[in-house]
Amino acid sequence: MDTNKYNLTICHLYPDLLNTYGDRGNILALQKRAEWHGINVDIKNVTIGDTFDSSQYDIFFLGGGQDYEQEIIQEDVLNQKGNEIKAAIDGMKVFLCICGGYQLMGKYYKTWDGKEIEFLGALDLWTIGGKERMIGNIVFESDIIKDNGKPLKIVGFENHSGRTYLGEGIKPLGKVLFGNGNNGTDGYEGAVYNNVYCSYSHGSLLPKNPHLTDHLLSLALKQKYPDFQGLGALDDSFETAARSTVIERILKNA
Amino acid sequence: MNLKQLISITISKLAIIVLRLLRRGGTTLPGKLALKIYPGILKSIASNFDVIMVTGTNGKTTTTRIIEEVLKNNNVDYITNKSGANLLSGITTIFIQAVTLTGRPRHQVALIESDEAAFNQVTKHLQPKAVVVTNFFRDQLDRYGELYSTLNAVKSGLERIDDSTTLILNADDSMCASLGRNTQKKVFYYGISPDTDTCRSSGNGPGGSQINTDAIFCINCKSKYQYTNHIYGHLGGFYCTNCGYKRPAAHLECTAILEAGSSHTTISWRSVPPLSSLEQQYKARINLPGLYNVYNAMAAAACGLALNYSPETVINAMQSFECGFGRMESISVGDKTIKLILVKNPTGFNQVLNFLTLDHKQLNAAFLINDNLADGTDISWLWDVDFEQLNEVSDRIGNLFTSGIRGEDMAVRLKYSGIDTRKIRIIKDYHLLLERGLDQTPSGGVFYILPTYTAMLDIRSILRKKYKLKEFWK
């Protein structure tokens, strides 16, 4: 398959501020796998104060940060970049949002003592702060992406005190097999709306779950190139070993 | 005579003996027992020692070892927690060993390395004469929480202790240096001078500096820091144009890197009043390679001078100290050498990788990654390590082995750094790993083993049996 004619531009939003939990791995995974598939790929960093024209990009990535840094970007994200982000979502651009970036796409964050912080409101979801952090390995199963015809098992690591709830029209990314997921009670993890994919799982998420990486790349290519047929297979033996070893170990101890 | 104290010490001492007989190390359990029986035990018995404490994210152990050497050179009668037993229970064990059954001290000075997260708790019991803080870097978020909470915990710990304590702080670290603001305590700063040319030995390729986000915003006013010079990570000549907070002038600093070898670094350094009576220039050879060890040596030197030990004994200490547990420990196997270097967080790992790229020989290394509690159960930090810098020496890479509980994840990380996957091998069995690794290492070469904490305990116990590496609590 001749994929060389394809180009993707990936926008890493706030890379200097939202990258607490190895989120750089997700960018590396998108970049490397695109390259291995023969797709030309370009990574652009966009942070506080930078002008931002979302039509220039095909995939957007938003990671998680520490409270201190999340506070700093608040104004920029809501007032400077918010409308462009919403336009890109309506235009079916591909987004991956992890942890704090996931929460930020929602309507608000209510701290455990009742203070409400306004978020972007791009997706109908909201987060309530909890006193206990939910920390540990997580395995969930997604109907949206298939692995040999079966729902894909995705593995990662979660570390969050916010409990996220999904409104109407927002689908969860998957069902939790081990761990807490969105809120530790309803058994779901992550969120999907248009081509926006959200998850609490880092670790990093994409390198060890190559099906998901290729799924996101395919969505972006389909969106950009109507004649795009699909990605070929790569040698994923390391990724498969890492994924299955951890899944096996976690589910055995469950 | 305090009966509870007597029982506490006696039982704890018995536990030490029994654990040693069982060859179990026994660095934490005896202290835990002692505290359980008598919660006031540590405070009570430690009050008769001159206590020096070392804390911070990276470099605690090496800094402690150099200070220890200063004490030795001055014939000081001291105790120290050697084996990385740096939580409250381990520190208690050390003191129990150092007193008689009635709690009388058998030594004069206690040199204590304290885990930065435990520091706040430990200072409820200890009243140190001097505290050295090395630096603050992102480390095991699942265990320590966010970086600013670690900094705040150390800050509370320092506020708790008496104002007669001397603080020895890193001038180049905006977070560490902030501990010296608004305090009545005497403060000495150490660092690497902005005039020092660190290019040859620093790990700051474009990738290296880009991925740092530990402290880019001013701790007072949240404006972005500017830098006159950059050493590595967030260390360097920071200043804030908004509120004026900046790198404080250092009382002791490295002024030149004269030689950056693969086993040592030769530097010039100076001290200024009031740390010395006049401004003084010195030369020293640091018995370990890497820029991060220059910081450790400067921290130890500042501590030494602050405690009125002579510069000569400090210089001797830098060149003769014994490497700590897993800090470049060497084991000769025939005409080859195994070197053990502990890795535990991105900044430390980056510095070690940078050191590996400085060598000119073929590079054969094993990465042993565990995710037990002591290692951090979240291994996402591997993605913040700049493995990409290995591509700069790709023609020198022999074999890179990955192992440990998360050996497969490590292989994935190396793959996505762009390294030829034919050079990456997952070998989970440590015996086989040692055999293959040494086999692939050319004659006269070094096989580097980079384990996380618990992986090091495992590989060390194998190395001990196989090659007679000394037991770690000795």
C-alpha cells in the first residue's frame, strides 16, 4: 500500500505543562507508528500564549498535569483556545485527552469541599473531586475497537482523585475489568464523542496498546483522505508481550 | 531509668541479632519494634548525638557517603544509615545500634540520610545540627504525590526544627533554594557557577531540556522563569522577571570542569565568606563521573565547611569516598567488569544515560525495571526518560537487555526511542541475563546494569553469591 502520500500533523497542547505522567509516550507512539506505516508526520507544540489555528492539525493531544500547572493554563484554555478546540471537535478532528486533559474537556470540576471550577464544556461530562486518590493498574475492554473480532482489552495505570460522570450522548471508552475507571462506581472508563477519545489511563496509554494508536491514526487519515483504505500490520511483538504480561498478571490477582 | 525505653532497646537489639543470624539484613524491623514499644524512643536516644541530615530527591546517598568520608578524615566518631534504610524505622534501627542498653550514646555524630517524604515525620524525633537538601525532581508520583507536596513536606519538617540548625541548600534548584527564604536559620548555598562550561558533560540535548517541566513557573508568582544558564533538568541560573526571585549567590560552587572522565570528574571550586574566612579557590578530583555527582560533592563540601572541617579534608573526601549501594559499584569478572547503577526517576536516569554516551567503548547494558512499592508501582516515568539520546551513539550500541517485572515495557520504551529492535533483548531470568550480557561484552569492556530499587536487591543477591559482592548492611 502506498501510504507515502499521506501527511499527518499532530498538535501537542501544553506539552510543557500537561505531561506529568509520561504523556510524552503517547506522542511518541503516534509519531513512530505513523512513520513505521510510511506516513509523513509532523509534531507541533502549542502552549500558553501561542496563537492557535486548529484547522492546521489532524490529531490533538492533551495530557494531565499537576494541580499547580493546571491552574496556570486555565485562563488560556478557556478564553484563548477554547473556541478553536470546540470547532475542531465539531469538525470531527481526532483528540486524545488523558487524565487532567480529559477532565478539562468537560463542563466543570467540583472540589470535594464544594468549590466549582469552570472547564471547557466541549463534552457533556463533569468531575467531582474525591478525598481518596484512585491509584493503580487498570484494565478495561472497549467495544469500539476490535482485536481479532473481539472487544479490545486496554491496559494502563490510573492516578486521579476526580470522579467523572458522563452526560447523554457521551459513550464510555470501555468497561472496567480491573481498577476504578471514571468514578469507581459505574464500572466504566473513559469517554468518546465524535472523534474525541478520553481516558484516565496513562502508563503511557498508546505505546502498549498499539490497536488504539492505529485506530486513532486511521480515524485521522479517513477524515483527511477520503480514499484512505486502512493501515497495514506492523511487528508488534514487544507491545504484545508487554500488554499481555501485564493483563495476565493483573487479572490473575483480581 | 525509663523502663519502657530499656525494654524497647533490648527487644530491638535482640531483633537485630536474630535477623543478622538469619542473614536477613534487618535494617527496618528492629526500629519498627522499638517505636511500637516506646514511641518516644528515637527522640530520647537521638538527643545525645550531633545529627547531620541529608534529604532531597536525587543524590542523597552519594552526598551522605562524601560527608561520611569528611568525618572519617577528621577522626570523628560517627554512625550512619548505610544501606538506604532512610525511613523512620530504618533510622531508628541505626540509633538503637549506636546506644547502650540504657540508651547512652556510643558515638558522637549521627549522619542520617532521610527519604524526602519521610523527612517531615523524622524531624519530629530528631533535632539536626545541619540539614543538606540536594534537589527536588519528579519522582514516583504514585508514592510521593505531586512534586510541590514533597517540597512542602520538607518545608514543614524544616520549620519544625530549631533555628540553631544550619541549612545547606542547592542554589541552582529554584524549589530547593526557596527553602532558604523567610527563615531565621543560617543558610549556605552551593551550586555550579553560571560561568562553568558544562557542555561536554551535561545531558542537555534538545530532547533532554525540552522534557523538563518540574519547575518552569516561579514558586512565588507563577510567572515563567528565565535562565542565564542551564545545567540540567530545571537546575541553573533561574530568575523571575516579575517578582525578582532568582538563583541566590552560592557560598560554595564548582567554577570549572577540568576533566570529565568515565570514572571521575576533575573540577575547580571556590568558597566565599562566611563559609571560609577569605575567598578560596581549590581543585578536586571527584571519585565518580557525571555532573550530578559534582552537585553531590559541592553539597558535601558545603556541609563540611559549614561544620568547620578543613578544606583539605573535604578535598580528600571527594577523591576517596566509597560509592554507595548501587552507585557505580564495580565487580570484576575475569577481564570484564559489571557496573551497577541504580535508576529511580527520570532526571537520575537521564544523567546515567548521558554518562553512558560519554564512554567511547561498545555499549552493553541491561535495564532491570520492577514496579514494586519501593520502585513506584507506576512505570509511566520511563516515558519521561530521554532514551532518545542513545541514538547519538547508535553505532556503539552492542546489546541492550531488558528485564525485571516490567522488562517487556522497558523493551517497548527502547523500541519507541528509535533504537534498532534487533539490539533489544528481553531476558527475564537474571542468571541467564548475566551470562548473556557478559558473553556479549568484549574483553576489557563493561557490562552496565541499571536496576530500579527492588530489582537491585534481587540482582545484588545473585551477584553476591556468584561473585562475592559484599553484603549491603556492612
